[in-house]
Amino acid sequence: MYDGSPLLTQTMARTIRRVAPSSRLVRLTAPSVVGAVLLGMEQAGLKPTSAVREQLKESATKASLQDDFPER
């Protein structure tokens, strides 16, 4: 999960640990759509560079912030 509230993440962690007690949850450093785009690129035969990954991460994070505070 990239940017969930503590109520959501704690509830999710408790639920997961009931079936996987030794699991380790890791907060994403970028919106999950970045991973989806990278997987799609790889499936299409492309090999995204670290620069491409960083650009995707930056633009997705920026877009996420714009969604939180839309201009009027």
C-alpha cells in the first residue's frame, strides 16, 4: 500500500498476519501503478532503465498529489 491511513493499514496487517504470521508488510515508495506500468513494459518486450523507473515514480507521485488537491 502506498498511501493508506493507519486505520486501514493496521487492519490489513492484522488480517494478513492471521493467515501468514511471519509476513512482513512493506510500505510502497511509489504508487502501485508504477509497478503495473513497469510490468506492462516488460511484457511488451521493453527493458525499462532506472531513469525510466524514476521518471514514472516522479510523475505518478505528482499526479497523486494533484488528485488530492484539485485546482478549482
